[in-house]
Amino acid sequence: MSLLDTTCSTIQPLDPAAMDQARQHQDRLTKPQGALGDLEQIAIQLAGITGMLAPPLRRPTLVVVAADHGVAAEGVSAYPASVTAQMVANFLAGGAAINVLARQANADVLIVDAGVQTPIISDSPLFRAERLGPGTANLLHGPAMSSASASESIERGIRIAFDLVASGVELIALGEMGIANTTAAACMTAALTENPASLVTGPGTGISLEQVGHKISVIERAIARIPAHPAALTVLSEVGGFEIGMLAGIVLGAAVRRTPVVIDGFITLAAALLAQRLCPGAIHYCIAAHCGSEPGNQIALDQLNLRPLLRLNLRLGEGSGAALAIPLIRAAARILGEMATFGSAGVDVALKIEPIFAAGS
Amino acid sequence: MSLLDTTCSTIQPLDPAAMDQARQHQDRLTKPQGALGDLEQIAIQLAGITGMLAPPLRRPTLVVVAADHGVAAEGVSAYPASVTAQMVANFLAGGAAINVLARQANADVLIVDAGVQTPIISDSPLFRAERLGPGTANLLHGPAMSSASASESIERGIRIAFDLVASGVELIALGEMGIANTTAAACMTAALTENPASLVTGPGTGISLEQVGHKISVIERAIARIPAHPAALTVLSEVGGFEIGMLAGIVLGAAVRRTPVVIDGFITLAAALLAQRLCPGAIHYCIAAHCGSEPGNQIALDQLNLRPLLRLNLRLGEGSGAALAIPLIRAAARILGEMATFGSAGVDVALKIEPIFAAGS
């Protein structure tokens, strides 16, 4: 059995006993029941993922996977493909938005070259080469990659997740870089959710309305090749991207290792959709960080049944939303670990409050 | 001239030159223009407030002001007034939600007794006594406080802000604790925005629908005493709270000292409305952290022309939303201070990218 098949068949449901325990503990804390809103749901999910009441989520790591896309030649992006490699160099030099946001979140960064046009040469400990080629083929004219590359991209992602967890990473956040990758993500989202291109396509990092019309037409022509109810790997090979496959693999690998994964924006959502089709249970290990203005975001979130923590009108990618969500996720876990319960807070506070709060009013 | 009058007449507009500089610098950073969405607006505001391109926002401090409310006797809350003092003890012991959230945000906490029923006795360095009495009078039957107490509560808040800034605090976040204070806040919001009670009143920390109806009727009867187009201080003395006046004072004091203030939820929004009526320019120093489900939240935010950073369905108060927003606000400032510009990033990245990004597409 392939690593992909083994992985998908090994992913377990969340731990219902740990979730019940978290729910019950949540209601013993010195606050009205449910008053911490979405944070309480995240804390219960984290307990179900890890089997721990208040997982410490040590060494949170933002994995930014970069690759190029042949479809960039169709003028679907505001930027030429060469910018992908330039931005990766910026990541490795520490000067990009994601570096700043990761520092603010006390998170490490790992930059992966999944297939940038110009190979990235770096001996930085922040860098990992997993090249599947100098970018995908132009998905307008034929498959973006071979079936073998599609499987391989996912399996490499699984191994990245395994290695991260083995090195002590307890929270994985996803990011990406790849000029034209909103086109690939829109193709995948349209094909996997069976929505028309026009509903899932937007300006990406900033093309004009006229260019969006052209982008929609490119996507429509590409997905016309894809049969109804396609297999997930068919969608990836026909219209995907190396980084999208690898990100889906990281989701699957993290789920096997019972490690929470933070999903960023549109491209990582397309990866999560792919992971969902390969193994529906993997999505329970995912936390959605941000819903941006790209129209496919909400469609993907709905399909995945995920509610994003943030809506900050970001349209940068790189994992910027995921990095910003890390402190919220850690706060959710720390609440369960550090807040006083009615029983633990000592007489002056707890015993007087308990009967009042316990009335459940 | 009183401290309040002096303060209001001293508050200056934001620094337009610093804001322009921040805007221009934002567009030189290695990202598409505007791609960091709401964070960019916050960064520009912070520059206008402080006069600095990337203010370090050292020693962020969450000020939680607590007081009791005579109107609690009307059964408008799920909890009796005694819970206010018990929760303040919990804050001082470090076991409340706000203590955990402040730790996660690397923020200090200051707990202020503005008039809790049972005086808080503590020699904790986290505590400050500013008692104006053992809670307000029952606002249903007459003024909650005297005109003198109304002015005094605001002036004490101004002094708190001055002391915080003098001690090196560069970001002030607001929180509150006071059983029945959503009733006072709803009265003030209704009176100051000239909306009916039914539009601004909700379940607070958790009363039943039937109890909400009763709460609305209490609020309607209380605000019926208030004349049309009332003076801000009249609204505070008739239907306000000691903590709400003090929080408004902190906003004003912070604005004089050109220090950003993070507004939490419904009660702190009522304080911001009060500050706005006393000095409209003070609101430019405010950042809205969270919009909760209490219906008056959005009405107050609209009136203040503030857009909240978070919508997490919190209904705890204490400053929980403000604490969660602190890392986002620091991230916004750090972006301007730490990201590479096209000019600074070095040849490999910058000079190739510059002409592309600069094309403004």
C-alpha cells in the first residue's frame, strides 16, 4: 500500500472522551458557560485532536510551500513567475510579512521549494528542497502535472508533517507562495465543489476586473477537461499545483500524527478540500484562520464546514492569516490549562460563586 | 478650568504627516499594495497617534475597572452583585480568563476598584483603589450618581491614563467587571445614540429571553427621564456606572498622551461613546477589538465609526476581546518596522521585484 493510502486509512476520529472532558472542564471555569465563544470550540477541538485537556502547542511552525505555475504565462496574475523565487529569497532573508508575523506569534518558519522555476539554493536551516520540477505545465493546455507527480507531491507533504512532528512541532500552520496559484486553487475549488469558475474566482493579489474576466475564461476552459465527480488526484494532476498537493499532504500527515493544522486562505483551503476528498476525517484536525475577500474562500469554508477565526481583508497569502491566528489558538488552549475552576480558585472566590454559576442561568 | 475641560481642549488630531509617511512606507514593503488589509489601516492609525512610523508599543497594559450597580436589584443580570467582588479577587489571584489572555498577549494587568459593593482590600501591585462609593444607586428610580461623581469618575480615569503613560505604558487596553453593567451600558448607548432600548439590549452574560424583556422595560423607564439631546455628563450621572465614567476618562487621558487605546466590548464601547461626546477627536486614538453578539455593539461601533478586529462571539467582558487583539495590533506596527522594503531587501530580491510591484497593478 502506498504511503498515501496508508496515511488515509490510519487517520482516526477526534477523541470523544477528551472532548467531553474539555467541555466539562470549560463549564467549571470561573466564567459564564459559553462566554468565551469561538475560543471554547477551538479548545474542545484541540483536546479531541491531541487527547490532552490543554495541549501546550510547543514549537508552532509555519510551513510556507512555494512553487511556480505554467498558467502564469496566460497573464492571470499581476506578477511574472520570477517573483516566486524572489519572494522565497525574501522569506529566507527574514524580510517578508510572514517573517514578521511569525516572530510576533513566536512561531518558527520552514520554507519549502516544491518546484519554483529557478531552483532555490540555500543552506538555511529554515529551508527544505522538495522540488518536483521547475513549476507545473500550463493547465490551460493540458494536465498541470503527471499522476505520479500528483501522488508524489502529497506524499512529500505527509513526510514533511511527520518530520515536523518528530522534531517536536505541536502546531503546524500552512502558507504558500506561487505566482498564479490562485488560478490553480480556483480551478481545484470549482472542480472539487462543482461550482462554476465565476463563483470561485477573484482578483488574487490584485488584477483588474477585465483581467479577472480573462482569468475566469482560462479556468472555465481548463476545468472543462475534468469529468463530473472527479477523483481527487485527477483534479490535482489536471489543474493543481505542486505546493497545493504538498500542503494537502501536510494536512493528512498532521492528522495521522494527531497534530492541529492551521489553514490560511484560498490556496491552503484548496489543499484542505483535496485532503478532505482523500480522507474526510482529516478536516477535523484543521483550524481555519482567515476568510479573505477572494470569493472562493467562503465556498471552500462552507464545504469544509470550517469557521474562520479572522476576517481582516488580507490578500497576501504566505500564511499571513495563519500566523495571526496562532496566538488566538494558543489562548484557547491556555484557558483550559490555566484558568481557575470554581473548585480550585480558593474559598474567597470559588465557593461563593459556584452555586450561582452552577445554576446554569 | 477642570481637569476634564483641560483634557478635552488639549486632545490633538492624529499626525497627518506621520500617517502619510506610514502610508508611503507601507507601499514600499515587499508585498502587493493593500494586501495586509485591516492591519495596514491600524498601522497608519498607530503612526498618526504616536507620531512614529513603527511604535514599539512597550508594556501593553489591560486596565480592568470594576464597580457595582444598584440596578442589579431589579433582576437584570444572571448573577447577584456579590459576584463583582468575587471576580475581582479572582483577577487579583491570577485565575480569571483575563489573566490567561493577558499572559498570552504579554500584557500587564491593572485592576481598579471604582466602586465595588464590598471594598476590595489588596496590596497587590496590580491593584488600584479609586472608589466612588459602594456601587451606583438604582438607576431605575433616580440618578445612578451625582453630577459631581460623574465628573470625578472621568477625571480619575484621566489620571489613571496619565500615570500609566508616565510609567512607560505605550498601549492601553480596556476591560471591565460589574454585575448589571450591560444594563447601564445599554441605557447610555440608547440615550447617546438616540435608539430605543429594544435595539441596544441583549442577554448580557446570559439571561433568558423573558428576562431580556424585563431588562428592556427597566431601561425604557430609566431613559425616559433623560431629555432629548442630553449632555454627556447628564447621561453618565442618570444611567451610567462608575467604571464606565472611569473608562471614558482613560480614553480621554490616553488621547492627550497620544497613546493608543484598545476598546473591548459593549461596556467599553459605551465609555467610548461618552468620551466621543465629551471630545469627538478622542475616538481617533481608539482601536475596536471585538464585536460581540450583544445587539448594541454594532450600533455603538457604527456611531464611533470603528471597525472591530475580531468577531469571536465572546460575551465575557473583562477585556477579553481587547487582550486577544493586542498581538494583532503589535503585528500591524511591527510590519512597518521590520519588513524589507524594495530598497532595503538587497539586490537579489528587491531590485528585481521593485519595477514589477511599482507598476501598481
